[in-house]
Amino acid sequence: MQHHSENVILVVLDGVRTQEMFGGLDKHLFTQIMNETQSKQKVEDLPVYKKYWAETAEERRQKIMPWLWGEFLKNHGCIVGDRNNGKYLNLFF
């Protein structure tokens, strides 16, 4: 017997790039922005880079949005919209 939900809650985030939402820190974009605004300090030496960089997208997104990827999605919901992994959501009104 399947359980059918009676309610659906749709949460939409405006102003959040899906690249960071699903992939964490974008090294190329971060480097470009830091090169335009910082001194000649190496990007890899910056504290913010050290705090949010990791080798995998899963690790990086967990660092940027720990509650979403840790507690909420593991225990309470699901997420769609990661076009790089085929998880599309298109809404038409």
C-alpha cells in the first residue's frame, strides 16, 4: 500500500544561482570576482575560500547550505532543479 501525501509545500528561492545551490562554491566565478576586488593575494589563501571549498560538489554545497542539505533534505523533503543531473522542474501558469 502506497502512502499519498495530501499536502505539498513548494519553496522557491529567488536570487540563488542553481550552480551554487547544487554545486557549492564555483571556483572559476569566485576567482574572477576576487581578482577584480582583492589585492594580488592568491585566491586559495583567502579564508572564505578555505571555508567553502571542497573537492566534490556534494561537499561544497553542504558547506554553503548545511541545514538544507543536512537536516531538511535528508529527513523531510526533496529538491528538484539540478539541470546538470537531469532533475528538472518547469512550472507554467
